[in-house]
Amino acid sequence: MQFIDLKKQYQMQKEAIDERIHRVLQHGQFIMGAEVKQFEDEFAAFCGTKHCISCANGTDALQIAFLAYGIGRDDAVFCPDITFIASVEPAVMLGAQPVFCDIQIDTYNICPQSLERQINAVIKEGRLQPKAVIAVDFLGNPANYQSLVEVCKKYNLILIEDFAQSSGASYHGDRCGAFGDIATTSFFPAKPLGAYGDGGAILTNDDSIADICQSLRVHGKGPEGKYNNVRIGMNSRLDTIQAAILLEKLKMFLAEIQLRQTVAGRYNQAFQDRLQIQHIESGCLSVYAQYALLAKDRQQRDKIIAALHSKNIPNMIYYPVPQHELPVFKDTCCYDETFKIASMYCDCTFSVPMHPYMEEAEQQLVIDTVREALQ
Ligand SMILES: *Cc1c(COP(=O)(O)O)cnc(C)c1O
């Protein structure tokens, strides 16, 4: 059994993908070939934003967004305590300070109340300028944008949507990628919309921010061209071959999102009376980048994991350690936040195989194994 079966997905689209790759090999425009712009246009339309600027990966996408808004030294950037470090790293790389916030007990996304407490703590201390909030749509489930937009307006903060795990998800009728001032995603192969290598994108409706991002991804090029640089930028482009693959995958994406609902629905049905399942707010659609369950405590979680191992069922923990406890952040100021929910989450969470092409029989084995371990 595969945790995420990329081989099966490739088999479904093999001819079309091979043909697309072959076309790139024929025309030879490996960097910024026509497929790149075509994919950017189609992905922007898909997400409902005006601009899409593709780049080399989701981490660079965030860094480019921070650079575009001039976020750096002495700025406080508010981040969820539960996420992948790539949500936090680019801000720190530019000299900003991360301020971690606890998560919601049901959706596992950043908690707007904890966020507001942390903003006030930073203001009261007076050392840092509250500057931006990173909203991560954790495991494919959209963050609470209604509350987050309100808080960001109230304190005049830039809202950045990290939708690396939630391409294709939606929140009250709008697709992820359309929230906040700017949004960034990743096309790492295992993400809901993945390439066959690294890739990322920045989405925005702001014309001038889009221009700056275009410049930043190619060494800060100026309007006069590549060798008339106007700022210090990066070298961060999406390969033409990856864009070609993504164009093909985008055609299948809506059908895959539907299949993800079917698989997740079967898991929900089987587990909701025994374990905590992730809450999806009504009017929202998760793409279940991962299917996570919460056991009642660490002991029960470890017992379930041992049972899965004994049957060779792949499983993962997203994530075992909250950001504020990572060695790299051990000296980072947490103000008075105790991260009670984030800590509980890390003790109890585990993820089981989840992908659009999972067969019912495979799923039943996972379900039976977990349920048996709970007896
Ligand atoms: C994967 C991921 C990223 C980084 O994406 P890369 O393409 O691997 O750089 C950023 N944020 C979150 C939440 C992610 O899951």
C-alpha cells in the first residue's frame, strides 16, 4: 500500500503527460517556455485571482511574497504553531521574528483569539512591529478567513495565505489561493496538485505587487530587461517541463478533488464515533492533503501506529513537534502563550494513507486495523 500513490496517478494520465513532456523536449525552451505562462494563466483562472507568478518551490514563493511587501528586520510575523517549518523559515531568513499562535481545537488551523492575544502582547512589549499573518490551510482545510481578515484589518496587518496543502480547496464559495493580500503554494509532488519535481506559485490581485514578484523571481530584473536590475532578487523559476506536467494534471484535478471527498467520506464514516476527525467548517471543502485522526492520548496513538506498522500500512505524523518547541526556535519569545491545543494535537495525531486512487479494499484494511487497535 502507498501512503500517496503517485505511480497510479501517472498511469491514469500517462499518454497525455508523456506527450506534453515530449513536446517540451522538441521545442527546447526549457526555461520560461510557453507552457509556463499558459499554466500561470490557467491556474490563476482556476483559483479566481488576477495574477499567478510561478516559481521554483513553495518556500521561495513565500520568500518572494515577503520581499514584495518589504517584510524584514524588527517585524513580527504571526504563524500557526502547527505547520511545516517552510511556512515560518522565509520570514526568519529575512530577519523578521516569528510569533507563534495556538491552533483551533477542531480545524487545527491558526486560532484567531490566540492570534489577537499575541498581537496585543507584541504591541505592549513595543520591541517589534506587528506586520503580517501567515494563514496555513492545514492538511488541505481552509483557515478561518472571516475572522482572520477582521483581525488583520483591525491591526493593519498583511494577510498571507500559505495554501501549499490546499490547492483546490474552497471556503464559502471561493477557492484557496484567493484569500489574503497574497497567497503562495507548492507543487511538490505529494501536494494535492503536484509536479514531478519542485515548483511553486504566488497569487495576487494586486498589479504592482505582481510586477514586483515577477522581477524578484529573476534577479530583480527591471522593466528594461534581464540585465537592467532594479532590486536584489532571486533565481526562482518553474521549469517548462514541470509547467507542462501541471497543465495536464490540472485537467484531472477537479475529478481528483471529488475522489478525495469519497475516500475521506469513507474514513469519516468509519472513525467518527471512535476518534476525532478534522472538522471542516460548513460551506468549506477540504482537499485532504493528508487524512489525520486524533487518538485520545499519546498512548492510544502509539498503540494504533504499532498496529499499522505490523500490517505494513504506511502512516505519518503531521507534525510531531509544534514550531515553538523546535530546537531552532527554542529562544524565540512566546509571550504568554502556552500552546495547550498545539501540544495536545502533536501527542495525539497520526495520518493514514490518503490519495484519490485509493481502492475500497485497501481502505478497509486501514479501517479494520485502526478499529481493532482501539478494542
Ligand atoms: C510543503 C509546504 C511548503 C513548502 O513547499 P516546498 O515546495 O516544499 O518548498 C510550505 N508550507 C506548507 C504548509 C507546506 O506544506
